[in-house]
Amino acid sequence: ASFVEALGLAQDELAAAGLDVKIDERIVEHEDYKTKITLLIQQEGTSPDLFSYWEGARTQFLADAGLLYDLSDYWAKHDVDTVLPASMKDAATYVVNGQEGIYNIPFVAHSAVVAYNPKIFAEAGVKPPKTWDEFLAVCDAIKALSTTTKPIYPLFTGVKYRWPAQFWFDYLLLRTAGFEFREALMRGEESYTDYRVVRAFQMWADLLKKEYFLPGAAAYDWQEVLTFFLNGQGAMYLMGDWVFGDLKGMGLEPGVDYDYFEFPMIEPDVPQGLVGPIDGFCMPALSPNKKDAFEVLDQLLTDPVQELYAPAKGGLSVTRTAKPDFDVVMAKEVPMVANSPFYAFNYDLATPPPVADVGLNAFVELWNNPDGYINILVKVQEKIGQENLFGE
């Protein structure tokens, strides 16, 4: 709904500027979108003029296939450097056929954090943890509250569509092996059987074997599990900050019924960066109406649209001068992101889609068989090599 409202405001601004441009928004269900949009942009007559997409390896994949229009001239002509910070330009820039180009204009930024239930924390007598040992102690304290009549799970997530599981791998690897190793793994320059990946999987498997997680995660998607947050059975949820928009929409009060903390530190000498996606707008190479599409892009990058969309979505605006009216929970995220030593795309945006597909399957397999974590990683590496998924 917040996305449609943002497009509606952009439409109003187009009209106010005397531009006869009508935005025809077409909303597609999240999981269907991943495959449908790729098919649509490959054909004249079905390609939209603009489409929302994730920065990172998914955009790179489409750009490499020649399916996207290079927006470098638009960026320069409209002086987008003065609208967006330098980090956003870095995210929007991709190398295609040896040449740098702009292929995705950022619209909103997100961070994956641990949302938690303050009431359960108060009942267990614990505070948001900062270190891994503190985190494990919090899990034990919350698990001790559980009874047969009212089970309470320290951790919960839904992996019906696989992708929510990735944040656990992302943070466990980044907090132990560091940013450079993780980036090399995403590029295919390191192995999934490396001891550092094995360690991250082992730590994850230990959490599962200790039964900290809500059982039956494969039966739920990321929104369905919020029921367990509402009924007091789920205490902590590692998810993108867009979950705040859903919790607020359910009538929960920020800072009272829900709050968040950063994923805990594991190795003190490893920088504590953030994981998350940046959503933006791409223009298909076959876009039939590029002139009006450029006008729409102009409006999407205005402060009023940014100030409407970011708080409603549960994300951060990307323009330099926008000042969204954030609630007490979202307001904390602004300095957190500003002070982060790095920002890493989540797994399925950091590595090519064929590789990401193999990895996401492995994450769900780990959920069902934590004792087999080493064999799972061996199979991942073998499949990547046998099918040449990095195209080398």
C-alpha cells in the first residue's frame, strides 16, 4: 500500500508540474515477481517503462544479459549526484562489457536487524544483547519461560520461500570471517567448504539443535510468522526493517510492543557492518516510453515522495535532504546506518541468481538437517563447480 501511495504522490507532482504523464502501476505478488518481471522485459509489447528491482547481483544479471537501459546520461543530465549520496551511486553502478554504467536508480534502503518483543524480554529479565555470549544467554533465559501450555521460542522465522533464512548466514559469516572474505565467496573466489564457511554453518546448526527456533519454519512465510510475535510466543526475529511497517500496521506501538537491536558482535576485531537490500528502479532496454519514464524517475527522487514512502515501508530514504517523520524505533536506524563501517547486500542480491538459488536451498536443508551441515556445504560447492554457475 505504501508503494502505491508513493506512486500516487509522484503522479500528483507530475500534474502540478504541468506534465501530462499518467503512472499505470501494476503490482505483482513478491515471489511471482522474481520470475515474471524477467519474462516481461524481454518482449516488446509486454515490457514496462520502469520496474522496481533490487540493487546487486540480480540487477547485474539482467544488465549482463542486455535487458536494461544504461541510465548514465540521465544521472549526469539531471545531476543526480546532488540528490543522492555517493554510496547510492556506488550501488547503482555496474560494469557491463568492461564499461561502467548506471542500471538501477536507488529508491529506498533497508537494514536487516533483530526485531524483539520487549514484554518477553522484561518477563525473562534480559536486555538486548551486544555480544554473542550475551545473545546465547538471552536465548536460554527466554526458552526457560516456555511451558507445555504456552511455548515461547527465543527465535522465529518463516522459510517457506527460503530467502528469510539468508540473513542468518549473512551475519554469522560477516561477524566471524569479515567483509572481504564474504565478498570473495559471493564472487566465486572462495569455497563453501572453507573452514570459515563451515564455522558459520556450525554456529547456525547449533542454534537449531538447541531448539531456539520456532519449529516448522518451512510452513510459514515471513509475514505469517508475525502471528507468533503478536501472541507472545516468538521473542526475536532477524528480518529486514520493513517488518516494522507490518508490525505498526497490526496496531503495535513502536518502542513498547516491538523494538530492535543490531546483530550481536561475535569476533571483537571484525567490523560490525550491516546487511540489507537497496530497492530501486530499472528501465528495460525495451521500455517503449522512456521520455515519460524519465519524468517519473524525477518525481520518485523528490523529498515529499521519499518522506512518504520510507516510514510507511519501514526503510530509509535515499535522498540527501529528505526528512521523514520516523517513529522512535525507525529514528534509531538513521545513526546506526550512518555509523556502519560497511553495508553488504544480503545473500541472494550479492551473488548471481543461479548460485543464490543453490545457496538458498542449502539454508533450508540446514533447517531440516542441522547435523548434516558439512555435507550440505560440500554439495553446494560441488554443484557450483559442476554446473559452472559463475560462468568461468
